[in-house]
Amino acid sequence: MHLWPVRVYYEDTDLAGIVYYANYLKFIERARTEWIRELGIDQSRLKQESGAVFAVRRVEADYLAPAVFDDELSVTTRVVRITPARIELEQQVLRGDTVLFSALVTLACLGPDMRPRRLPGDLAQLMRS
């Protein structure tokens, strides 16, 4: 499981002073990018060398409790399942031990033609570790 810290800034909140719902998607996107980076995968190089990119295919999200300005949050990323061309992840945004947001995210691996393709090389094995 990967853990990524995030602080809530004023720009993340809405008129009510709570995190705007779409910003949770930004938080989990950034956490996924950092997870992939920490695995040693350079997404720019991956695209350049193999033409492979990742695209969000599906997000199932549950908003459980609000975060507010200046909260210190953490985003967890855990692999649920990997198929030859897809990666399914569970991601949560927490304040301490309290889950504020939970999502099941399906990523598709796409080739240069933007059609589904197999994950290149040993990428699946690396992500399972």
C-alpha cells in the first residue's frame, strides 16, 4: 500500500469551507502519480519508448465525511487487481484514521492509437509488489 500526504489549501475548498467534491479526484490522481513514480516508472519515458499511457476508465466514489481548510490528509493507494490491460486500485483519503473519501479506480493501458493494449514488460509484476 502506498501512502501520500496532502494538505488542504484554501483553493481546495468551496463556499461552505469544505473541500470541493472534484478536488478529491485531484488528490487521488496525484497520489497515483507519486505511487507510480516511487515504483521507479517514468511515465514520460514509458510513453516515449512504448507508446503506453494510463487512462482512467472508471471511478466509483463514496464521499463519507468532509475535509476542511488546513486539514492534513493522507491518500492511500492499494492494488486490487491487475489484468493484462487494466489496473484496479482502491484509494482512500483519510484524516488520521477517519476515511473521508473512498474510490475504486480502474485504469486502462492505452497504446499510441489510444486503444487498449497489454501492460508493457514487467510493469504488472512491479505494481503487484
